[in-house]
Amino acid sequence: RYCEGDYPDLDMPYRRLWAKNIDEYATMYNEIDVLIAPLEDTKFNRCKSELKAIEAGTFNKVLLCSKVGIYKKFQDKCLYISDANSAADAIKRCMNERFRNSLSDKLSDYVADNYNIDDINEIRIKLYTKWN
């Protein structure tokens, strides 16, 4: 949206958002268009959940990520990046509103279809009933 002083040579709109406390965390998604996570193929990142993808989809945002761990399954619903250059290229592509909206809608639809808390709770109830 605008460029702050952190990266004056950056040739695109940029704004850094600082962490929020737990009561305000989700409000940050109202201030962004693109979410980036995780970037490096490390043991730690391979163990992460798909939480960032779910959050991005819930708030209808674009997700940029590497093909790391669970994030491999979001193929046509996100932009994969492999290094700083591909991340910069992906961010530039996201400046196109039509492209950005199309991609965020795909992820949002996928999350709505596959991570519906009511459906998940129905499965939990069946499992708990079966075990008891």
C-alpha cells in the first residue's frame, strides 16, 4: 500500500506490520493483501501446520509460500516461491488486482470447503462416540 523507510530501494508498495497481542492478532489480516509463510525448507518448517494457509483463506488473502511440508498441497491456490527473486516476482504479480482476487478466491473457497469447523466437529463427535 505504501513504502516505509525500512527498504527505501524496494520498487513496490510495502508496509511492515508489527506483531499484535492475542486479542488483536486477527485484525492484522484487514491490513494486508498477501501473506508469506513458510519460506525455507528446514526441519522446523516441514513440521508446521497449515494454519497460515487457513488464516489466509479465511480472510480471502493471497498466500505466498515454499513447497515445504503441508504447504505442498495448496498447489493452484497459492503462489510458490523458491528464493528472494521468485518472492519479489510473485509479489509483483500480486499487484494485479484481478490476479490477486482470483488467487485469493481459490484459497478462500478451498478453506471454506475443507476446514469448516462444523464439519470437523461432526467428525470429532463421531470419533468420541466410537471411542467411548
